[in-house]
Amino acid sequence: MAQNHLLIIDALNLIRRVHAVQLNQSNDPVAQISATRETIKQAVRKLLAITAPTHVVAVFDAEQTGWRHEIYPDYKANRKPMPESLQQALNLIQDDLWDLNVDSLLTEQDEADDLIATLAIKMSAQQQQVTIISTDKGYCQLLNPYIQIRDYFNKRWLDQNFINDKFGVQPQQLVDYWALTGISGSHLAGVAGIGPKTATQLLTQHTTLDAIYASEELKPKLREKLDTHKEMAYITQQLAQLKIDIPLGFNLKDLRYQP
């Protein structure tokens, strides 16, 4: 089987960061949007040239809240809303992407990260290559020999070495790591009083969150923290876990890139 290569762009992750830079360059919303559009086109052209994909898609979030908010209404409560001028320009940016032969995937019910995770896992299950473009470390839980993640802005790969240096655990342990430490950017607390160092030590010794809670060898103060915040730990775990079974409603051939 000839190997395909799917390039997945986490669209709003790219767009919001590009736009944030433009806010410091001009006070004129029209100029900000114009510069944002041009910078995004340049970035996507560069990504297409470097990765040489056979297939490509830009994935956009749903406008309304999804299943994570239903479980935990404060999910991402601390995140700034998208500027109105940028919100109104998204259709134009999608047109710009279309002009570059990059289709946009939008959904009314799911978050972009679940759609991206589903696409990536489906491809990798067929031993096909996937490159995800995002600064979101949440995708690192997907890492396997066929999935790679590129942080475009910091010009680095979010790979096994990055995870070892940053978290000190394996990719499959990241969700349990965040269940302990919390995820500040998503307003998920995890277990209050447990920081990165303790989380890494616990997962090195016990491997999983369930095994940590089942252990009878924990120090009393640590046990108290874990028991007090057990509900939040498991809520954080549930929300940090990317879904990989989202119905897609299209075939890979629909995403074929024609330079």
C-alpha cells in the first residue's frame, strides 16, 4: 500500500495566534485582519511545501459549547472570547484556504481536537502518516510511529523527547498526568496540591491514575489530597481524553491535496 500523508491544521490554534501578533502591530481592525489573512496564507504555503502531503484539511471548532461543557460548565471558562472582527473574518480565511486547495472541516457539535484525534487515529491505524500542526500539547497523547505533531510557532516537534523533557512520562500517561496536575488553560484543577514533580513520581511508580488511587503505600498527606479532590481528578481525566470515534461523514479521498 502506498503511504499517504495527511496534514491536519488545527485552524483556530493557528489563526488566533497569528491574529494576536497583529494586535500589537496595528490599532486598525481592518489592517489587523488583512495582515492576519496574509500571514496565514504564507504559513500554510510553507507548511504544504515542507510536509508535501497527499491529503490536507484545516479543522475548525464548533461555535457553540460541546460535551465537555455539559459535564463541567467551567471548562475553559478563563479563556478569552475570540475578537468579533476575527470571528466575522473566519469565512474569508476559509476562502483563502480553499484558494490554496485546503478544505475546511467544520462541525456544529464537536471540538476540533476530537475531530483531529479521530482523523489521526483512523489514518495511523492504516499505517498512514499524519502531521498535526498545533501548539496544543493535548495532542501528544496520540503520538505513535505514524503521528507527529509540529509546533509551527516555536519551530519544534512535540515528540517523545519533548514529552520526556516536559512531563517525564509516556504519551499514554499524559491524560492521567493532567488528571493530577490539572490543565490551567482549560480551567481544570486536577488534584490541588499536586504539582508536576509529584505527578511524574506517582505515575513512574504506579503507571496509571487508577493504580495510584488503589495503592496502599501512599503517605497520609498525599492520600488526603487525592481523596479530597478525587472527583475533580477524574473529571479532568475524562475531559483531557481526546475522543477518537467521532462520525466523520466523508472519505479520505475528499481531502486529497492537488497542488
